[in-house]
Amino acid sequence: MKPNLKKLMPCLFFTFFLSLSGVTGPIPSHAAQLGPQPAKAAAQAADQELKVIPGGQTIGVKVKSAGVLVVGHHLIEVSEQSKLSPGENSGLIPGDLMVSIDGVKLSEVSKVAKLVEKAGKSGETLSIVYKRAGKEHTAKLKPAYDRNDKVWRLGLYIRDSAAGVGTLTFYAPEQGVYGALGHVITDMNTGTPIVVGSGHIVQSTVTSISKSQDGDPGEKRAVFLKESQVLGNVQSNTDFGIFGKMTKNPEHSLYKQPIPIAKSSEVKEGPAQILTVVDGQQVERFNVEIIHVAHQQTPATKGLVLRITDPRLIDKTGGIVQGMSGSPIVQDGRLIGAVTHVFVNDPKSGYGCFIEWMLKDSGVAGQTELSPYNLKAV
């Protein structure tokens, strides 16, 4: 089957609720040395096989960006005849990440308002350092006085945080590291990957499902639980998901012990299962079919195509829905990847990424050599 890639939904993560993207595990170099005999070396390699605990739990995610993100322009009425946007006139555009104003590091929106008011009252020009496409630039502008609201403004819409729900993919107990989502978190307005300043994940429960149908992907509706009980922090946001530290395997796991992972070259077409939640917090297994495997020698996000075959899941969700991204894919007792995308015109089918690439971005694979290729996270 050849999916219509033009109608691929770019991601399955979550809807942003609040106002408002990586870490690469090093691959150790090994100096040439005399080693054990082949049979003994193979036995040692088997003993060192990388294992992690598959997830499937629905999680709540809260992140704050490493700065303040520009998401739009607005005009300020400075007189009856004149409206302007100092921010737009200075060259700032949606997607720019403001990191400091007059040398003051920006960690939240409230800091911006105070600096703008101070400069406006004194008639000073603000020097704004911002990042665009990974490079730093400086914009100069004077705040404008809004004659209607009686405040000084930049003429910009800005955000500093985002929140939503997704699915936990794995927990590596030896390293105390987790991975989730299987794809990058982007700002809902600009499509810009969020550069994480801080964040955390918490327990979440699914309250209802909006079913997928042709042309209209559905979604999990979920709420956060036990927000005081943080499961882990968010340290990075890459093409392959979010990653951070976690001290224990969360509740409702179907696995109490780690299972082996499969390298991308070991994944095959045929039956598999995904782990996900469709009601409350209970993780369940559902049957799928891997219908295409891409031969990737370097990391890429679209590693495999899967199709939902389990009648229970189809009846409940109609196929793949938003909020399901990150759901672990298990084949022959090994964790092989995570669900990442849905085909809008065929919601029973979608893409998945290989677990190998997620483990490299998490840093876990840096302790076990999975392949000779390094991943550059963005």
C-alpha cells in the first residue's frame, strides 16, 4: 500500500492550551585493542543488550520555552489617525525567539511587560536579542503607547509556555531516562519547534475519544492528574520526541521489567502491537500490521508504516487519533518504535519512528552502541 503523503497529518501530539525545540547521546569511541575470542565476545554482547520498559501511559506535558516566542503582530492605536506595530517595523516575525531585552534574560512573558513599560515612560529604545533559525540577531525598537488601553506595547503577540497530552514511549530504569511522543513539539501558530527552557510531565487520564474518520483525525480528550506528583522533567525537544529524567516506572505499566529493543535493521513487515490508553489510565495492547519498513542507515522520522487491525481499537477510536503519538510498538517481544503520524485520508494507517533513533536522542543509546551513525538533533 502506498499512502497518500500529501494528506499526512504533520503530528499527533496535543493541542496547546496555554498562552504561548535537543540532546544527542554521545557514541563512545573505542580504541582498537585485543579482545576476547569471538564466542566470548558474542556472549558479552548479548549480556549488554539494551533493554527498556515500554510505556503507553497517557501523560500531561507542560513546557516553558527558553525565551519568549513571537507568534504574531498587532497594530497599536497611537492616535485617531495612526496605528503601528513597533515589533513588526523592527523586523521581528512570528517564530522568532526573544531571549533578552536590554541584557535582561527573558524567562516569562511578565518580564517583557515590565521592561516595555519602563522604556516607554523614559522614551528609551529597547535592544532585543532574538534567535531565528538558530542564529542570534538584534532588533531595536521603541514601545508605542496604546491610547485605548493606556499601556505601552511592542505590537507583538507572544507566548512562553505550552501544555497538552501525549503518550509515554519508554522508561530506561538504569539511566533514569524516559522518552515520549516520537516527534517534536511545535508552536501551534508558527509551526516553530519549541526550544525547551524547563518543563515536566504528570499523570493524565483519558476522559473521552473523538473518533477518526476520513479527512478528520480524531483525538483523545484527557485531563491532568496529581499535578503535585511530577513524573519527570523535560530536558529536550527533538525531531524524535521529548526526553528527560524520571525516577521510577509510572503506574499502569503493562511491563514491570525491561524488554529488549530492536534496531531499525531488525524491524520487519508483519504483525505487531501498540500500547496505548483509550479509557481512563489503563494501558492496553492492540493489534497492528507493519506494512512497510524504510531501510534507514541514518536517523529519519518516518521509519515505518503501520495499519490498525484490532477491531476493538477501530470501534473505539476509528484508527489513529491525536494524543496517540508516542504509543510504543512491540514486535516479537521487542520494542521497535512509536506511533507518530496519521494519514488524514486513511486514519487506520500512519507512520512510526524507530526506537533506535529515540534512544539516541535520549542519551540512553550512548551507553550501548546501536549503530555507527550520530544523530544531529534540532
